[in-house]
Amino acid sequence: ISFSGVDSSLSSLRNCQSYINTGMDIATRVALDLVESFNDVEEVDGVEKVMLEYAAMDRELNHYMTAIEETVHQIKRDKPENIPDLQYLVKEKFTALESKNSDSDLQANEKYTYFKDQLKEMRKQFRLQSGDGNESIEQIDEDIAVTQSQVNFICPITQMEMKKPVRNKVCGHTYEEEAILKIIQTRNQQKKKVCCPKIGCSHADVKKSNLVPDEALKRAIDSQRRQ
């Protein structure tokens, strides 16, 4: 059985997934723009709904690709004498995966999680009250105080104001992107782990995959610079 057509279909689906990822990146930037311009709450809620729709499409694509890949693997393993009904087998596996869907799947989407996290950081940086409703004003004020005292725009590596801050998803500390990547590259060549450069942090295995752009912090730095 030739699976060249199947491989081509999978490639097309992956391209669709890249478009979804791009859409989620754009939606995140739009939401941060809204917070920065003080057009918060309803407008941002609308963007969040779009993000969840994207997350649902991403989940459906993932399930469909998984169903195809598992079906092909099964056929290659079993080597049936007669050509099976690929469409039926894929649909059967896809339906089984979709039956396990839950809202928590969407909440766990990596780009949606990043979206929520950056919104929270943005509101802290610009001292805006969160429209979440799950946090009291006192809790938000406390978060703001902690953020303002701990995040002072200075990279712990260069000791200079950051231009492209990235945040460590594990410990939450931020660094200048170029500086931390240079350390990671050097230590990897030495086959050694990288300790978080922030004084007092116990995280002893910083990886490139742990780092995400901290757009909220970058906007706060740029805003302060303009002032």
C-alpha cells in the first residue's frame, strides 16, 4: 500500500495548523494592545473567545492527524491481505478521540495559556484591574506590588535594561534574550546545565524550550522609555 497521498494530506494539515498558530499570535498581540490602550474587559473578552475557537480548531486538527498516523501505523504493522477502508478506520479513531474532549483541553492549549498569562502580566505592569472576577481587588493589588518590586526591567545577566525580555516558564524570572541564549549555548557545549541567573533562584536547569517572549514586560519597558 502506498501512503504518499496520506503523507501529502498530513503535510497540508500541518500547514493549516501553522495558520492557526499565527492567528493565535495575532490575537494575543491585539488583546495586549487593547489592555495598553485601556480598552479592556469586553473587547478583551471577545478576543479570548476567538482564542478558544482557535484552540478548538487546533485540538480537532491534532486529533485528526493522530487518527491518520495511528491508522497508517496499524496497517503497516498488521499488513492485511486486503486493502482496508482507510476513511472508515480514520473516522472511527477520530470519533473516539473527539469523544474525550473537555473544556480543560482548551484551557491547557499552550498558546491560550500564554495568552492568559501575558494578559495578567500586562494588567499588572499597567496597574489595571483584572476583569476576571475570580480574584479580589486585594489579591490583584498584592500581585501588582510583588511584580513592581521584583521585576524592575533590569536583566540579571547584563545588569542593563532589557530590550527583548524572555521569561522562564519554570521559575518566572526574566532575562535579556540574547544574553540567556548565549549562556545556554556555551553551557550546552560544555555539557553542563544552566542555573537561573537570578540571585536566590533554585532552578538549576534552564533550557531554551523553557523561554517565552515576555511581551507584557517589553511593552511596560517601552512605555517607561517613552515617558
